Amino acid sequence: MRTIHCEYLDHRFQLEKSPMRVVSLLSSATEAMDKMGLLDRIVGVSEYCDRYVQTDAPVVGQYLNCDIEQIKALKPDLVILTTGIQRKLGMKLAAAGLPVYALNLPQSFYGILENQRILGGLLDEMQLANDLNAKMLDQRAELKLHHPAEKPRVYVELWLGKHERAVGGLSFISDLVEMAGGISIYADRAEAYMRTDYDEIAALNPDVYICFYEPEFVVNGEELSRQRGWSPEIKVIHSIVDCGQNVIQEGPSLLDTAKWLQKQLLA
């Protein structure tokens, strides 16, 4: 047994050397475990995990809530979620005496690799995590070989429910744009997610407008661009929740999204 301290939740718990019963409330962790060949260790997932990985594990929660009694009944060795707005959920799970660990919400591509390394450590599978990270680095290098000669300037806007946010330089999404061969117009902004300023965006004159939306709140990027009076020459790319086209998914499929995005930029 090992004593694990999750500093973010100020929570200590005992963990088996090789935990075999994992509840993942974080789709990127579920993805990573799948790529590491450890999907059989997952005994419970969030409702969002099946967007990226098909598993027979029961759904025990969403992003902001879960069925704590159902999770307890699964007798997990480890429960995984993230920081940010999942903090309250993590605190509830910790207070219930569950072995919960919060991986950091990544601010860069390397933050994603760091999370996978930490996950590999928790699972006592460091080599598998290192192999996955090496593969993702190779994929990133391959993408760079196909960058457009003149990198387009890209504005990314996230529609999370009914509210939109612009993406700044302290988000892994900024790195995603760079991997695909573009330059985020807010790459130098020391924020992750910001309120949109339509006049400022127009002044920055992006070549590409990436508009992410969720299926419950479909958004028409072309129409929004027209309404805001932006250049009619701006190219609009819609990002959705499907695996490989989702700019907000920070799992291994980020590289699939980068490959898809690169094709859109080159088209």
C-alpha cells in the first residue's frame, strides 16, 4: 500500500501498489487508460467518457455531480477527476472517504503529458505512460512537417452552454492551434479563458474563426461572424464534441483533433 496525498483536495488516502478498480469521472483519463491498455481496470465512468472510449463500465456521474453511494458500491481503489469546477465534487468524494485524486486542468500540451505521467504513477504503470507520451510527441513532430507555409491567424471561441469564452495563451487549446499550423491571436494573452470582445477581435483580423459548441446548444459560426461585422473573408471552422473534432478534449485524441484541424486550415 502507498499513502497518496492530493494537495489540491488536501486529501490523503491509501492506494494499492497496482490499483485495479478505477472510477474515472474525467474523460481524458479514461482515454489515456485506454491508450495504455488499462481499460479493463475502469469500473465506473462519467456520462461523457463514452464520447471518446466505448466501455462496459456503468455511468456513475456527470461533470459536476455523481452518485456517491453507487461509487462506494463499486469499491474503487482510485477515483479520478480534475481541478477547476470539479473541486466541489472532489471535496464531496474526499469527505465520503473515497480514494479520490484530482489531476490538474492542463494549461498546455505539456500539462497533458504531465497528467498522463502522474496517472501512470498512480496506476504503477510508468512505462506505459511514458510510451504514450513519447507517441504523442512523435505525432506532434509529424504534424509540424505539414504546417502551411504562411500560418493563419486563428481565433477560438468556446460556447459552453449559453455563454461564450475566448481562448488565451494559458490554455492547451492555444498549443493545439500551434500544433495544427496556426497562430492563436491571443497566444500572448496571459489568461486561459476570457470574455469575448468582438471589436478587439475584429481589430486583430483573424483569418480563421474556430467555433466550438455542445450538442445541446448548437451555434452557427458563420451567422455569428456576419452579425458581428467581421471580415467576410474569415474562414469558419465548427468544432463539436465528436472524438477527433473536439478542441476542448485534453486526452490523447487531442492529436487526432490537431490532425483534423490541420486539414481544415490547409483546405
